[in-house]
Amino acid sequence: MLKQKLAAAALATLAALPAAAQERTEFKLAWTIYAGWMPWGYIESSGIMDKWAEKYGIDVEIVQINDYIESINQFTAGAFDGVSATNMDALSIPAGSGVDSTALIVGDYSNGNDAIILKGEGDLGSLKGKPVNLVELSVSHYLLARALDQVGMSEADLGGVINTSDADMIAAFETDDVEAVVTWNPLVETIMEKPEATKLYDSSDIPGEIIDIMFVNTEVLAANPDFGKAVTGAWFETMALMSSGSAEGDAALTEMAEAAGTDLEGYKRQLAATAMFYTPESMKEFVETSDLPGTMTTVAEFLFDKGILGEGAPSADFVGVEYVGGDTSGDAGNVKFRFTTEFADMAIAGEL
């Protein structure tokens, strides 16, 4: 099913995207429910985005989409100028479809927010012969593959992988047929409240590999740098509020918690499992000093093995990824995924 969606998105992209982006005044970002992305909803509802957009004489609308993969498909097809996505999903869907994307806001990496959950007692070895429900070919699938590899197992040892939308995951776990799931917060938090749920493995076992990002279309950003400035300014104003420890900060966190279907303490637990980059300095440090080339190479190998690194990809090096300083991994002649600290540097310098 996901392969069909990817193919459809790729075809739609060819029809929807212009040859070159133009200067514009109106932009749209898409986001979905996840602990590290809840600030996007608050940025929209609080008026913080409007304030920063007005400063630059533009309009930026931030839209919540219920289905995660669908939000990325819509970005790939040109319906949105930016989307919240993980490094893996951005490499497979937009980049693999030929859409050049830039990681404008590297917001966090999952440090426990993504988890493998078994119904009943057991360990990773208990998954042998059992079906596992997850969003197929997403970071959940990647987490499962990394976990199985660490105990000498593979997907072939399971009783199958069942593609399940994130919107249906909680209801699926409550059915008798489902024995194990792999998902992300706030779904993990909700499922783990059930007495029969046992967490077997989570993203803190592979720190820095599942990265949560706001991607924007590279051509749109190049033609409209004020768009990047406004979004970056709004994000880091919100990060400062969230990490302030003030009553205003707790009020903002409470609003995010309610939107995520939890309370303030529940959302704070989710944030504790999220390595948030609350300052532009911390984002810059991660982007420039962590082993992003090694991580992206591992991710590309997983995607190629699953047959979703672009239509007809001849190898795991099919898509090029560019890092700060100009170094690349993959095909330097086909760079479609870019990390940058250009706008974070402006925030650090007080130039936004």
C-alpha cells in the first residue's frame, strides 16, 4: 500500500511542481501529532507564527494532517511548502521522488519516544512467530529492524508485518488479534497505560538515529529566504517559552498536551523521551558535530533493502545528502536532501 502511495506521490509531483520556485507571500506547512511536533500547532494557534510572518510581510499557515504518511505525500506533490517528517521518511518519499528538501528546523531526535510494545510479558526474542503492527516502511519499521538485528533476528523470524495507520494503532492494540506494535508518542504513552503492555525496545537504544525535522522545499526556500527566517524565528521563540519553566511556559505546554490527548505531566514525560534542541546553538551543534553521514548511510541502506529508495534506485547511494560545509553522502550528482544551519546561525546572531 505504501509503495502505491509513493508512486502516486511521485507522479503527482511531476504534475504539480513548477520548474523553478518563484517569490511568493503565502506559504503552508503541514504537521502531524507527535511529541516533538506539538509546538507547530501551538505556533499556529497562539499567533506566534502570524507575528513573525507579518514581520516579513508574508503569510504562513500551519495545517495539522491526521495521517502522517499522507502529509509527506502531500508535501511531495507540492500541496505544502514544508512538512514535519523524520530523516528516514524524507529520504524515502520526497527525496526518493526527486523533490529537493532542506532540513530547516532539526527539532529533536527521538530518545525513547518510538517503541516496540508487546502484549504480555517477554523480550525481543518473544516476537518470533508473532505478527507485528506498524506503519510499514516508516521509522517504526526501521526501529524494528535495528532491534531484531541486535538480537540476531530478522523480519523473516516474525509472523509478518501488518501495515497499520498511526491513526488506528491504539484501537488495533485493543483487539485480540494484535500481539505487538511499533509506534511513537503520544501513542506509546497511551498504549503503555494498558496493564498488558510491555515495552521491549525504544529509540533510546539507537540515540540520534530517528531525527524529527521540519523540511521545506529547497527551491521555495531559496526563492523566499524570508519564509525561512519567519519559520525559524517562530520556532525558537516557542522553544524558549517551552523551556522557560515559567507559568506562561507551562500554559503553552498544557495546550500542546491537550492537543496530544494527554495532560501536562503526561506531555512532560513524552518530552523527557525527546532530545529537544531548545536553542539554535544546540541545533547547530547536533547538525554540525553528530555523525549524520553515518546515520543517513544506515538509513539509506535500510530503505534500499526495502525497495523504497526511489523508483528503480540502483543502490543505497541513489540519493545524495548534503551536510553543512558541503560534504555529501550518496550520489553527489543527485542531492535531494540537505542539512543547513544558515537560519539557526541568523537566530544565534540575533539577525532574525
